Amino acid sequence: MDIADRARLIRHGDRRALARAITLVESARPDHRAEALALLATLRPGPEALRIGLSGTPGVGKSTFIETFGLMLTGQGLKVAVLAVDPSSARSGGSILGDKTRMERLSRDPRAFIRPSPSQTQLGGVARRTREAVALCEAAGFDVVLIETVGVGQSETVVAELSDLFLLLLAPAGGDELQGVKRGIMEMADLILVNKADGDLKPAALRTMADYAGALQLLRRRPQDPPGFPKALAVSALADKGGADEGLAQAWQEMQTLANWRKANSHWTRIRATQARHWFEEEVRQGLLAALNREPQKGLMAGYGDRVAKGEITADVAAAEMLHLLGRQA
């Protein structure tokens, strides 16, 4: 199948073509990479979806939240794509990729598409090609793209560079309510959602929400935020399954309010332009690192590495010498 046929099927919402295209962009083979770049170029410019990044510690209920939230959106007639990044083993490189089985009801929804991907060696909670997978989902006509990170904690800020809204999901009574005054992931979040606000945990969830709401007041207001943002809310994915709680509906309303305000005040386009520049620079950095693994740079790296290991030269001096040699070769 040629590039034009692939692009046509994706634009018509063909799920199999979309899944194969995501596999293509995730491939490390040089011929696949060239084909993926040609496909992405053919599909651009395409429609834009609302990109929502979601992070949170393991066990906070990200999959349950995404399933219930996704079903609420599809019930409103929206098409929802979920890109779930699964942690990869540092030893074997394998991933479980079980997010689709954890979202059983959403995976059966004809207006939803779920794609788990391995994080591989990429840091920051997302896979290296997640940004391109988002572009493919947008070309396929999805209205909302949810990007679920690995879920390892405070360092997961990369997802903020490829999403329009960044949600931080927290559990009540987790013992870290005062983490709200720390910098890092808290500064990136647009909404902090305290999950599991139901049953016996509801009072604890409301207290945790109040703690974080107070902590957010200590952060400097960002120019891309209207008054009152970022804010903390209490939600219950389980309660919303039975329609007994309006937490998710309120959260969705706040997301729309924030997105519409940014569009009306020219922040939306500026943020996306800044993100595009970030990923251009990241691709250049990754390309330079890949070039170091090819001869003759690979041999040069190995030689300096052996000298450092033997104690003949310090790591910083070796790095400075190698960079000087690379500059002369360029």
C-alpha cells in the first residue's frame, strides 16, 4: 500500500490503518522511518484535536478515570483516542501493554480508540513517538486525544510539551498533601484532580483537594491561565459510572473553559508553536546521539570510554576532547 492510500484510509477513520501507521512511526528501522515521515507530511495539515495529558502515581486510578471520562465524552458524541504509555523493563525491554484490557468497556465503544505503547528508553513518562501518534489520531478525525503517562512521579513533565491541557491525578490520604508546595510537576498541571472521592474516602479526598487548592495559591500565576487556574477538584470515576457524581462533568467543563480562554486570548497558538520548536530541537538532539553510535564516532567513543574506565583520563576531560574532535570533523 502506498503513502497516498494509507493517508486516505486514515482520514476516513480506518482503525486498522491508524493502528498500522502508529506501529510504523514507532519503528526504529531506517526504511520505516522514511516511510513514516512521508506519511506524516502527506497528512499535514490536518484537523486539530484537544490534546489532554494525564499523569499520576501508580495505583491512583488513571485507567479507571480515563475509561469513565472517555465514556462520558463518547456519550456526548465525541470521538476519543487514548494513547497509553506503558513502562518498559530496563533488563528485557519488554512491556505488559495491558491498558486496553483495563479499559474493557471503553475499548468496545465504536467512538473510542485505545493504543498502548512501550516507553522503551524514553524518560519523562511518554514514548519517543507519542507526538507523532497524536498527529495520526488527529488526522483520523478524533476530537479528544488522551495521553496517559507511565506514572512514576514528579519527573513526568514531558507530556506537558505535547498536550494542550495537563491533568495531574492524585489519590486522597496519600500522605503527600504538602507536596503541593514543591516545584516540578505541580507547576505544569492545569488541573489537579483528586480521585476516589467516594465512599469512606470522600472526606479525605475533599481535605486533600483543599490542601492542594491552598498550595496552588502559592505558585506564581502563569500568563496562559485565566484567574482561578490552575485549580484542584475532587472526582470519582466509580461514582460517575452510576451517574451519582458530577465530578467528571465539572472537570470537563473546567477543561473546556480553560481551552476556550486560551484560544480567545491567543495563547493556544503560541503554546503549540513553542511545543513544535521544542520537538524540533529534541529530534536534533536525538539525531546527534544516534550519530555517535555510528562509525567512526562509535569507535572514538569506545576508545575514550576505555581510557576513562582505566583511569587514564577523567570523564569531563575525555568528553571535552571528543567534542573538540567532532567539531573539527564537522
